[in-house]
Amino acid sequence: MGARRRPPDSRRKLTPLKLTGLQFPGRRVTDVAVLLSPRLAPAARASGPRLAGLLREAGCSNPVWIDSGAFHSPASAVREAVGEGARLVLAAGGDGTVRAAAEGLWGTDAVLGILPLGTANVLARNLGIPRRLEEAIRVALSGRDRALDVGRTAQGLFLVAAGIGLDARMMSAFEARARHRIGLVAYVASALRHLGDPAFEVTVECDGGAPLHRLVAAALVGNVARLPLGIRLRPGALVDDGSLDVVLIHPRGPVGWPRVAAALWGSPDRGAVERLPARRVEIRALAPQPMELDGDAVGWASSLTARVHPEAITVRVPRQPSDERLEGAR
């Protein structure tokens, strides 16, 4: 389909795009592309025109606006934009939008900038990227580059976490529109609704070691230290430590959930939550379970196999004081 560029305030009807960089004849096309999530709530979608204005004020006068439709996925649209010369892709949305942009950037040397406009924005929080749009733009355009580990599964990559069981069930319980309407309350309400779901048997193999047999409510493979609501996947974990963190949740009945909550919020109780480091992990269930990647439901599967790819994606993050001192000395 022919190429075109649209202003961000006209994004209600999505159509496939092919980016050519010829939208403004006679003007040099910049090397910045913007992926604005089509799933944003109306209030966040209104940030589109404001985002365009803030980018102009920051010196980015002519970014390419990436759009996608039923026959043109966000990841493939990002890949086309990079092929047309984009060196910095700004993912404006939630963790799902960031994941789609990362899929498109996979195998390239282009840089990912994160503008957190979603509900949870887990990766942005773990990286210290500010929620305020003006500050996030400043980081994306002039921050420092950091190479992040990426988890890879048969269903796609993840930057935050992949999981099967309860977490995936609660993610799919609400449509994206409902999640945006009531925010993180949707996740809490969905979790409470599914706490009584039956546990399921899994076999877990980490880095080719001896198989572990467990009865779990959920099994996650994380790449970050913290999730929303203060949940700690693994305190001290880094997004560039070359390892994933397997988290097995087994409450052993409804009365065990307070112990799970305490363990996820920092208690050393190992009876309800088990944490295992791994570069490669295979989790096999006796029956298919719902699966999620970075908060997006991706169907049902009877196994989750994930491998870490160290420093596979470059992301723009806030500068540190040492960076500013180094520049001042030049």
C-alpha cells in the first residue's frame, strides 16, 4: 500500500502504511520514527498532537509516524522504518508497544526510546524513565544508550516477563479498553477473581539441569527486578545481567495467598514463591495454559521455553551524574 504520513490527531482509523520518507518534499527527513500505540485510551491518545509539538520544541521537527493495520503489524512497520533510515524509534505506549518496537528492532543497530503512555509501563519504571512526557522525550532524544537483555520464546520476545497460568489468565480477563479505563485496578480485580483457580503441574529445567516437578498457580520468567504494585520478581536483578529469573508461585490452597503476597513484597519465605536464575529455561505443563508476554495474552501453550539474549536491544535511558561530568570535562 502507498506510503503516507498522518498527523497524530487523526489516528482513529488505522490503515496499513509503507514508510518512504517522502512526505515532505524538499525537506530533509530526520532519522527519528514514532510508534504511537493504537490501543491507547482516549485520554492518552489525545497526547498525540501534544507529543508532536513537544518533539518539534525538542528539535525533532520531522519524525516519521509509524502506523499499522490488520495487514501490517507494528513490528513489521518498525522494521520498515528502520530499513528506510530511522536510527531512533520512539515507542509511545505501554509495555506491549515497547515489545512490538523491540521485535522490529531485533537484529538492527537502531536505538529504542520509550515514551511511557500505557497503564503499567513496567520496563520504563525499571529503567528510571520518567512518566512525564516532556521529561521522557528529553531522555529519548539526549539520554545515554544502554544495551538490554532480551528473552526469546517461540511466541516472540519479551523485555519484562513471560508467564503461564494465573498471570496470563488475569491479563486476558480484561480487554485492553477496560484496562485503560480503570488502570491497575483492573489487574488487581482480575487477580482476585482468579485466586481460586486450580493449580497445575509443571516440569522445570534450568540450563539443562535436573528437572523440577512443581504444582503451581503461575510460572513466570522475568527480565526485570520489579512489577507493578511493589511486586519483586528478584531484588537486585538487572536488565543487562545476562540472566533470566524463573519465579514459581505455589500457594498450596487459598489460605496460602497471603504468604505469596508477603514473599512477592520482600519476605524471604521460600515456601510460597521459588526463584531460580537461568539463561535458558523450559517449563512444561501437563495441559495447555494461557500465556502472556509483557502483559499481552498470546494464546495457550503447554510449554514455555525462554532463552536470554544478552544486550540484544539498545535503549535510551536517563543520563547519570558521571555522564554529565564526563561531557563537561570535554
